Amino acid sequence: MPSSSALARIRLRHLQCFQAIVRSGTLGGAAQALSITQPAVTKTINELEEILGTRLFERGRRGATLTPEAQVFMLHANASLDALGRAVDSIVEGPREPHLTVGVLPTLAPAFIPAVLRRFEGMRPTARLRVISGRNKTLIDALRNREMDVVIGRLSDPDVMQGVTFEQLFAEPMVIVLRKGHPFATKFARRKVAMSALGEYGFVLPPEATIIRQMADGFMLRHGIVPQGVTVDTLETSLARGLVMHADHAWFTPIGCAQPDLDSGAMVQLPAVITPDEPVGVMLRNDALPTAAVQALVQAAREEAKTRGARKPTRRR
């Protein structure tokens, strides 16, 4: 069938049903999401397959699996539904901007993200933002599930990054910071103690099973640091700051998290090299076209990254 004839027969319900099956993985799940019966879902997707002249799903006991043809069709169908949704919003909401949901790592919140949002505000002064922080994988999963519009986070393992594009903004080093005047900082600067003596104090570390925690553990192992005091695993910046400033803890953290305190002189950075630097970038779904607001936020992030001496961005899938 010529593409023009097929296009004339496709209805919005066909695309919505197709998308619901992709998201849920089963016809029953799609029926529940659409508030219709499972036979109605089966009938609708059969119609779409007949119109397109190809099978879209392999049905089995484990659910519905996309065929290779359906994987290509999905990219265009999702983009079409997104574009239609934006067109409706532009009429229904008038001049107001749609809500933008942004996922960010807690370690980027103290310094980088506020600067990005200041730039973004200049570009889209009437924008409405909802900013959510969390673990990198949680944010990426939410982005893939269309619960977020954009994520600013770290490059993750290939299996986690499926369906997501990553544009690198900069590579951030991990550092060890102490309060100004900390006994260890003074002794270490005078070469009166070895790095291994840091284990006598409390630690603030990233949570286990994170890449940055693996980097911290590797550094401690190489330098013979055995924590003997209280160790707190957290990504909460306010808690980490309190422990550093009032409990003499040593904080292993990406530098951006402690940058405001380092700039003010409230904290000092130990001259320790913890490698490798972690790539930080913007993540988007690869099955949807970014809105004008999302594009503006990405541009604001690029511009702010340049002021930090960032490397030239690269794009990965």
C-alpha cells in the first residue's frame, strides 16, 4: 500500500494503543492504561498492523516484544505524538509555557544547576520548572519512562543508557574536602602525617553501588586508608556540609558539590588525585524531539559549562 493511503487510514487511537503496549510490555497493561478492554487493544493493534502491512509485536507468555520494523516505527510514532501534544498545549495553554521537569544529581545542585537556571531564566522568563534530584540511574529511568523532560547527570553504563542520548558538558573531578583549620589538613600540609592517617577521622562517602563510591573506595585502598571513625553514606549536601564543618569529617565528593565552600574559604581541598574524572552532561530521550523550552535549558547548560573551562562537548548514544 502506498504510504499516502496508509497515512490516511491511521488514527490517533492506533498510535496511542501502540505506544501504550510499548510502555507496558503487555496488551493487558496497555488496556489498563487506556481504560479499555484487552480485546479492544488487540483489535486496534491488528488494524494498525494491517494498515502498515507488517507485524509490530511478537506475542508470547512474557508479553509483547517489538519487531525490528516496530522499533523503527516507534521512534517516529513517539515523535509525532509529542509534536501533536505540544501543538494542543500551544492552543489550550495560550502564551503560558508548559511545565518542564528536570532531573539533576544532588552533587550538581549547589553550584552548577543554579547557574544554569539563572541563564535559562533569561531565555524563558515565564517558564515553569520542576526540579527533582536523585541517583543517576533513577533519573535516567524516569527520563526513559517519560516522567522527566531532561536530566543533567553522569554518563552511566551502556545498558542503563539505552534509549537515552548523552551530550557531555564537562568532566568533574572527585576531591577530598575538610573544614578550614582541620587538624589533618594542617599536619598533612606540613608533611607530618601520611594520607593513611586520614582514617582516624569520620568520613562522608557517596552511597554504595555508585560509580563515585567505587572511586572513593579505590583511592582509600591505594593509600591504605582504613576508616576508624563514623562513616556516613549520603548524597545530601546539607548533611555532608554539617558533618564537615561541625564534626571534622572528611568528605569525598565531586568538586561541584563543595565548590561554594571552597570558594568562600570555609573548606579546603586535599592535594589528592582521584581518577578518573566523571563525565557530566545533558540526557534526553532519543525517541522524542526536544521542545523549545528543553532546547533552551540545554543551551543554558552548554553556556555555563563553557565558563567552567569545559572540554568540547561530545554526543553519545
